[in-house]
Amino acid sequence: MVGDVAVGKVKAKKGKATVTTTVNAAGTLELSGGAVKPATATAGGRGEVALQIKPTSKAKRALRKKGSARVRFTVTFTPLLGTPDSADGTAKLKKKSKKKD
């Protein structure tokens, strides 16, 4: 059995983002990347799993300076039985919006 993972929608909000991934079996998901803090999640079976994308200090600097930062990430899915699979994606992080009084 081969683990199968697909990267879906990325929703950015307040300097972070959430990526929805689709998997075909139970197993572990790992998110990694150069400007992204590592994150893990567990899939109980076939379906969608959400992973939080948090920027590293380098990406936070870009957010403060430019107001947004584009980061690349890799999601690796390791099923309980079978071989791992990975998928790449990008996310555009947006700076936290300030309230206008």
C-alpha cells in the first residue's frame, strides 16, 4: 500500500496559514520547509487533515517589512502500513491587520 497525499486549499490569516491535505489512509503527516516551523498531525483514516503553517523568524521579518511573505512547504505522509509520499505547496502569509479606531 502506498501512502497518497494531496495539498488542498491554503487559508492565510493573521501571519499564519492553514493548509488542508487529503490522505488515503491512517498515518502521520509532517509539514516542513525553509521558512516554516515544523508541524505534525495524525490522520485516523481516509479524509482531510488540517496543518498549521507558522513562519520562522526570517519569514516574520519579511512579514513586518513587506506586509506579506511567500513560503514553500512540503507535506510528508507516512501511512501506518506502506511507503511515505510527499507533496509540495506554497502559501502567502499576510501581516496581522491593525484595527482602525
